[in-house]
Amino acid sequence: MAAPATPPSSAAQPANPRPADATDRILQEITAVGQHLEAMDLKISDLSAASTSIRADIAHFQVTVTDLDQHLTTVKDHIAALPVRDAEMQSLWVKITDLEDRSRRDSVCFFGIPEHKEGSDVKAFLKNVLPDLTGLDFSPPLEFQRSHRIGPLHGFPNLEGCFCRCYSYDRTDL
């Protein structure tokens, strides 16, 4: 048989806690929870502000990346066009060189002619001497737009000469 149940000892457990003590304890715990909620609310508002700042930074970086992408596209387009532009430059360079050569065709410099050998008229001197110097027959005879003595070449102090520019001389074998 079972032993008879013993009544609980009154010294070990208080009989019924006072309702005022329980209410105080519940109020203290509710106050503590409220304080924790206020602290969490401050942390959440701080996180919200940080999140807003990060979103603004991301938006700024997106604009910056878009601008950089547009600049990169422009640079790539310019780089892609370089071979075409280089070919155009080469073509223009050939044309410029040809035009410069054509403009110089009528100009001739002769070096090694001793000073004062031409007398007072450089044009007449060159008109008489050029056929002998070149071995060419100039027909029609050369007509000079201008002619004059030039000083010595740089580095060759004893090498003086004459410069002449012909009027529209068509021969290219000079």
C-alpha cells in the first residue's frame, strides 16, 4: 500500500505569495523589457539611418559607374577609329609631301659657286651657267622669278651658293 501523503511543510514554501509582491515583480520585468525595447528602437533607428546613407552612396556609385561606362565606351570608339584615322593621316601626309615637293620643283639651290663669280646679276649668271652645269637643254629658256646668293651651309663655312626660283618650269627631270 501506498504511504499516506504528507502535507507540505509550511516552513519550506510560503503559503500564498502576496499579490502585491508578484505585481511589483511583474512591473519591474515589464519596465526592464520596455527599457530593452527603447534601446532596440534606438539601435534600429541608427541602423535605418546607416541604411539610408548606404543607399545614397550606392545610388551615387551607380551614377559614377554609369558615367565611367559611357566614357569607356567613348574611349573604345576612339581607339577603334584610330586605324582609320591613321590611314587618313598617312594619305594626307602623302598629299602634303607631294604638294610641298611640287611647290619646291621650281626652286633650285646651287652650292660651290665661288662668291662674286656671278657679278652684279645673279639671274643672268645662272641663266648662262645652268645649261653647262646640268648638261640639259632648257627650251624654252629659263626665266627666274627671283634669285640671290645664300650664305654657307651649316657646318660648311666655305660652301656658299645661289638660290633661284623659276617661273612655272614644267620639266621634272632636274
